[in-house]
Amino acid sequence: MSTSHILLLGLIAGATIFLGLPVGRMHGLGPSTRAALSALATGILLFLLWDVLTGAVDPIESALDARHWGRFSWLAALGLGGFTLGLMSLVYYSEWMKARPDRRASSLVGPGAAAIDEFTRRTWLDTLTPGKQLALLIAIGIGAHNFGEGLAIGQAAAASQISLAVTLIIGFGLHNATEGFGICGPISGEGTQPSWGFLTVLGVIGGLPTFLGTALGQAWSSEAVSVVFFAVAAGSILYVVQELLAVNRRFANPKLVTWLVLAGLALGFATDFVVSAAGV
């Protein structure tokens, strides 16, 4: 199979994330349905957290088992640093976003002050609802995760393990289809309807890294890079899971939420079985 064919299949594997995104446009959903979608997204992300942590830790444990102390220390430091970066960068970003709407352009009080504030320059991020901001963070975390998956595809192809590469593409393609639901969970939970343009942006952020990772993995193999990206993704996903758990509690429907979290976990593992069948 040629390089162009592998790249095309890597692009398709990433594009399947768009299959789950239209759920974000569903309107007229009742509280129970919104709770179910948010909880399903939480379950899928919990699986992804386990998945990416495994991808980051496995090379570190391999170096430890081989008693390669220098490589173990190096990979462990990269993993810890990447995880801290992925988690804490989103914490600080979230705090920064929360503070922005509260800043006034003028310290004056009265009608004139309101007029000044109306002309304050607002960014695109300022216009997003909390649910859309959280969906954007999920897409970023999933994008980092999918870049690591793309690296696995590309490195398998570079090693002439074409059957493994194709199996990975199929497995990750099925896997990415469920990630679209995970991205849209917070949007459905708050009952807003995003534009098709916004959903397209989320899909590109979450899905395109699969193709980019495939391209890089074919040209250059690096275990350290894989550890860093999986660790960053794990930290990002952990933050998002924390936020979604807080959202789920507000629905005050613990039985439904818990069942759907379990369903999301089961769905994540089910799609992962295809990849496991390849011996990965």
C-alpha cells in the first residue's frame, strides 16, 4: 500500500469524528435526554482517559522493566511534564476565560460607562457559552489524543506492517465516531444549538490531528513524542471529566446519569476491541 493510500485512510479515520457531531444540533431535548447525552459523553471520556494513560505509561514501564534507568527517567519526566501541562494549562485557561466577562472597559459608573463597555473589543471566545467553551476544550484534548493514535498508524506503516496499520485505521475510525458524542455532550447539556460552522471547527480540531500524526509517524518515529502527546491528552481529558461530572450533578438524576456513564465506558471499550484484536 502506497504512502498516499495510508495518508488517505488516516484522514478518513480522523474524519469519522464528524459522524457524532450532528447530535449537537438536536433541539427541543428534555432534561432527561440532555442528562443522558452529557453522561454518555462522560463515560466515553473516562474510557479515553484510561486509553491515553495506557499509551503514555506503557513505554515508561517497558524502559523500567528493561532496567534502562536513563531512558526510564527521561520518559517518566516527559510523561509527568506532559500530563501537568495538559491538566494545569486548561485550569489556568478556564480561570482566565471566567475572569474576562467580568472586566469592564471603564471604571466609571452610569450611562456613559455602559456606552463605553458596548464598544469594548470582544473576541470570538468571549461569545461562546460555557457549554461551547467546554466542548472546545474537549475537542482540543481529543485532538492531542488522536495525534498520538495517528503516530501509531504512521509508525506501523513505516515498519511495513500494513495489515496492522489498516486494522489501526479501522479501529481508530470507529473509535473517533464515538468521540463526536463526547464533544457535543456539554452543548446538549445546556440546551443550546451550535452552528454548523462551529461544529466543523470542533471536528477539525479533534479529527485532523489523526491525519497529521499519520503523516509524521510515517516520516519520523519517536517514542518520546508519543509519550508527550498521550500525557498531554490525558491531563486535558482529566480536566474535562471533572467539569462534566459537575454538570451531571446539576441534573439531579443520579440513576440515569450513572447508567449512561457506564454505557459510555462500555461503548468506548467496545470500539477499542477492534484495535486490541490486532495485538496492539
